[in-house]
Amino acid sequence: MKVQNITDIDKFFKVIDQCKGKVELVTGEGDRLNLKSKLSQYVSMAKLFSDGTINELELIAYEPEDITKLVHFMMES
């Protein structure tokens, strides 16, 4: 799933933390980072969030209810 225009990074990670299953960020090189890991969150966002907005991310969520949470987040943003 593509996630776009994230301006509230704290709220984004709160939604990620509420997910029951694994949520992965797919990098431009095709690597997958587990966003449930705080270390991965800091490392990945340090690169992507340098200007205050994340324009686009590719995420993989494995649980249907997690996908629903992420879609609701994007609709509210």
C-alpha cells in the first residue's frame, strides 16, 4: 500500500504501534524494514522526514485490521 503526505509523524507511529501484525516499510532498493521496531522507525524516518513531510511510503501490512487502521489514518490526515 502507498501512503502519502504524512505530516504528523507522531500520530503515524501511534497507528503503527497499535497494529497487531508486522508492518514493513519497503525502501527504494526493495529492502523491508519492520516499522514495529523503534530502531527501524528512527533510522528510516531520519532519512525520509528531513523536510517535515513524508511525500510517499510503500508499506506492507499483513493483518486486515491493520490495513484498515492505516487507511483510516490516511483518510483523517
